[in-house]
Amino acid sequence: MNARDPGLEANVALLRDVVLQLGTLAESLVFVGGCATGLLVTAARAQVVRVTVDVDAVARIETIGDYHAIERRLERQGFVRDRSPDAPICR
């Protein structure tokens, strides 16, 4: 990790916090989006990593039962669905 890149440091700290809260569920997810960008880019870059405020993850879901099961696991770990008017609808 480049210590001179505060964006990368902030994103890694956010990702670490979320992974700790997810517990073993984190092992079945792939983290993508802004929080993971700095970890995926290995070449030197001219710009610093942009700080993000969310963590995006992808899970393998094959059935509606799988979908509901992961929802229940997320709820048990303290996560709640954002139902505010501006909340994203991607699931």
C-alpha cells in the first residue's frame, strides 16, 4: 500500500471494518467498486485513489432461496437495507 495515498488508506480501512463486521460471510463475497480499486491496480498511477463511503460486494446467488439466505445472514451481522428515497436499488 502506498502510504502517500490517503484515499487508498481510507478505502482499505473502510473495507477492513466491513469485512470484520461480515465475519465468515466475507469469505463468500467478492469486493468490487471504489473501495477495492486501489488494491486491484498494480501499476504506478499519476492520480491518488478517490475516497469512497461504501463497500460494494458481489455474491453468488443461484436461487431465490440463496438470495433470502444471504439477506438473513447480513441481518444477523447487523446490516440493514437502506429504504431511504435516494437509496440505490441494485441488489
